[in-house]
Amino acid sequence: MLRHSPSQADDESLQIELRELADLVGVHANSLREATRRGKFDLDRFQFRFIKRDKNTVYRVTGDHVWYLKLPVSIRERMMQRESLGIRVTSESMPYVQGYYAARAATVSMQQGYILVAEVRGLPLSRFLYLSAFRVPGFDQSGLCRVYENLGRALAHLHNLPVQGDLIESDRGVRKTAARWSPEDCSDQQLRQVMELALQKVPNDATNCLVHGNPRMDNVLVKNESISLIDFENTGTGSFYDDLSIVCSQLEVLRALLWFPGTAPREARRLFLDEYRNEHDVDEEILLDCVAIRLVEFYREYVRKGGRIAGIPIISRKLHALVIEMLA
């Protein structure tokens, strides 16, 4: 008689429950998408807990295992294709990358428009960064640096994967971001100035590798210093600088906060790029130009809405000085 290890048995249980839950969601997809029931409610033997409804309706679903269900309010074929691609690639290729962990079961229904993923536990990287930089007990800078090394290794592996078939281009690339700007329509003189400077630096680099598309801090989960990428709405072909510039610009913008420990972000950035360069070449000048464009976009959003990072206010003059420094 063949004996299964506990992990094998658990994986089989996950796959069985995934099929059962997918059938249930398929029956109720429209009402779940419209969020006709909020709070907690039961469907068959599963408990659903409503989390939010914006561009997606999201639930936490509990059976024998815990699942997350995401239903785009407006079903867009291209977005669903990106989600499917990202989940497939990370589940098939990334588990073999040191310091990476992936969802153990997932499915995407293109026809009924939903994404169902087994719970991936962990802290958002933004929270982990905050706790490590401020030396909260149980968190330290060395752990933060190992996390960024793992992130560099994971993205390098992703960017080195062969691009097969006619994949959709990511819509969060540096060039596409800059193409949405209209400096002439901007009433803020300082913002208009930096937008005009940044538009001179838009790179013309190749867009022929597979990218996550939006590896910002809240799309990276951390558990025991290993990382997991989530939210693949922007996954597709692009330039690897598109991903790198998001990671680096989020570390750079910490310098514009009212106060934030200075050494942790700088060291994290260095180790992130060192680990990435072990598997993938990087032109520092192109990267800096891409980071500058990301920072201008952040500044543009700040002018429109204001902003905080990890609950700490951003200082407008520091953000402007940082953008000017990066554009010099």
C-alpha cells in the first residue's frame, strides 16, 4: 500500500477542496461579484467573509482550508489572462527558487471571471520593512536585508524565464506611465517642471521579458524571511527595469518621510540589486532614469491626493528635492 506523507495528503486535500469550491463559486459567481451579502455568510459547507469591493470583490473563504476569492467587478479578458499567467508561472517555476514560497493551489476561471487561491500567509513587505527599520522586537535589519536578497533572486528568476507564445504586454511599464502625463495641463509649477525633465529620460529599452508588473511592497508577502509575490493583474511582457524601478523607487521615497531610519532602505536596495545581478545584468544609468520616472509619478499622485508611507507623513519639499536629485 502506498503511504503518503502528511504534506502529500494535505496537497491532495487542497486540490479536492479547490474543485469543490470552484464548482460552488461558479454557481454563485454573479451574486458574489455584486456583493449582495456582506459580512459573514455560509454557502453549503463553506463560510464566506466579505473583505472589500472596489475594482474587485474579495472574500476570505473557510472550509477545511482557507482561500481567497477575487472577482473583478468588470470582467476584462486581458486582466484575467495576466492573472492566469502569473499564477501559473509562479506555481510551476518559482517554488524551486531559494527564499520563495508560492500558493499551494489556485485556479482562474476565464469564463466566469474569478481567481481562487489558497491562502498565502505572511506580512506585507511594507509592514515588515516598518517593523525592521524601527527595530521592533523580533525584527531586525539583517532579516530585512535577507528578504530583499530573496526578492532580488526571485525577480531575476522570473525575468530569465523564456517568453513563450503571444503574451500580453504589461500596462504598468515605465514608458506607459510617462505616456499618460500631460505637463501642459498641470497647474502645479514644480510638478510640471519635473514631469518635463523626466520625459527626456524615458528609456527605449527592450520589452521582451516576463515581468510581474507591479511588485510594490504590498504585493510582496514575507514569512520567515522568504517572500511570495501576489496580485498578477499587470503580469505580462515588459522591460525588467519596469519591475526593478518599482522596488527601488519605493525604497528611495522613504527619504522623503518626516522621519525614517536611513541605513535600512539603502542596505536593502544594495543587497536586492547585488543578488539580482548574480543572475541578470543591470545598467545602473537606465535603472536610475526609470526610478526617477517612478518618483515623478509618485510626486504626481502626492500632489493630487497627499500621502503617507507606513503611517508617516511625506514632506513635500523633501519629496521635490529627491525627485530633482534623481533627475539631475
